[in-house]
Amino acid sequence: MVTMNYLYHIRHCNSHDLTDLVIWHIEGRKAGLVGPQLASRLRDFPDVFIRDSCALELNKRLSTVRDRTSAVSDLLDRLREDSFIGPLRNEPYAVAHRPGGEALMIIDRSAATAFGVISTGFHLNGTIGAGTDLAMWIARRAMSKMTFPGQLDNMVAGGQPATITLAENVRKECHEEASIPEALARQAVPVSLVSYIMKSNDGLRRHVMYIYDLDLPPEFVPRPFDGEVDSFALTPIRQVAETVRNRPDAFKFNCNLVIIDFLIRHGMIGPDHPDYFDLVAGLRRTLS
């Protein structure tokens, strides 16, 4: 087996070249970045996007969140016909200048990467035991999933819709993905965040993952509910760490960052590790 290292995942999730991308603004605030082909296509719709020097600006006549959302939604239908973005996912994402900032408009999740907007979500570590007996529940994604079918995943995770709070989303996804009762899901603790900026075939992924830990009773066994997860496996944390280190494609790519963050917080990757500084710094990239 070829020995990898944790730093591989930090670098993989932050591989990008922004030199050919075009920034687009809403009311002078940076909202996202698009590739040159999409930028050129957007200039064909001056009622929605206008050229502003070397950048693009959402037409100022679209002065409210509702107006912007409606105009861009209609435009997305045209872009789907031209295969610039994928099928409608009916998951509303807020478009903001910075994480936690006010929503300037709403965009369907299918267009978030193509438009290079900041997207957010959460990942939850479900664990049992402590110390050398610590084990983590690992999900295997269903083969029917549109993205990363069959790969390993954190116990529960989900993108953050614009219509509910993060806490509500955690409880919802705990139920839908792992059949976790609400009373138990409410015990999940927000502990960290991970951010990265990554170029992909679909565009630019500027993503923040809010991290939750949930200490589970030993008698609890998660069960798939909504079909997005194929199965769960309770895995010793040392084995989880070895998988991240030596099998780079076993987990869905960003889950590796969540597990590295967990290992650092629990002292399993410490200051004596040769990559400690680069790992800690690399888990929280600026999204600008």
C-alpha cells in the first residue's frame, strides 16, 4: 500500500487557479466568480448581468432579493438548456458576500459552483467511547447518489438551505439520513468549521462546513431512512485515520478535512506532527 499523508487532502481541496475567472458583484459586493465561457454567455443578458470593467455586475434595477432571485432563476433555465449548469435541485442557497452575511439573493444549489458563490453546510461526527476505545460511525453513500456514489462519508451531512436555521437543518438531516431521534440530535455540539476553495469541472467551490460532534449511546445504531445512505459502519478511530491517510479516494473528498479536524481536536494529530502547522492553517482557507 502506498503511504499518503493528511496534507494531501488539504492541498487537493484547495487546488485552484483564479486567473481566468471573472468576478461578479451585487451592489458592489463580490458575490462569486465564473469561468470565461459562462461570463461571456451572461453578457448576452444585459437585463440581468452587465459588464463592469473586467467584472460583471448584477443589473442595479434588480434592487431587492426577490427581484434578483426571480431574474437569475429565469436565466438559469436558459443556461441549463446550454448545459452550463446541471438539473434543478430545488435546494435554495443564499448568496452572500461573506459567510454569515446577509442574503443578497437566492440561487438553486445546482448553480452554486458554476457561479462560484460561497456555499455552506454542516458535517456531523457521530462517535462512541473515548480514548483508545473511541469509534466513529461512518456512512457509505448510496450508489444512486448524483454525486460521489458509494464513497464513505461522515455520519450525517448536508448543504445549508436558505429557508431554515443551521440547528434545524442538523436535526432534519439527522432524522432523514440516519434515523436519529430529535431528542438525541439536539445533543449535537457545534465545535469547529472547515473551509476550502477548489476548482472543479463545474466551476469554483467556495465552501464552509460547520462541524458538529455527537456523542452517541453505545446501544444506538443508525439506520438509513431517505435512501441517500446505503449503510453505516462503526469504525475504530485509528482505522478511520489510517483510511484517510492511505486511501485518498475512500471518503468523499471534503470529508477527509472534517476527520483531520477531528483528529487534531482530539490530540491524535499533535504539535509534534511534521505537518501540524500546515494542517491547522490549511483547514480554514479564506474564501475571497
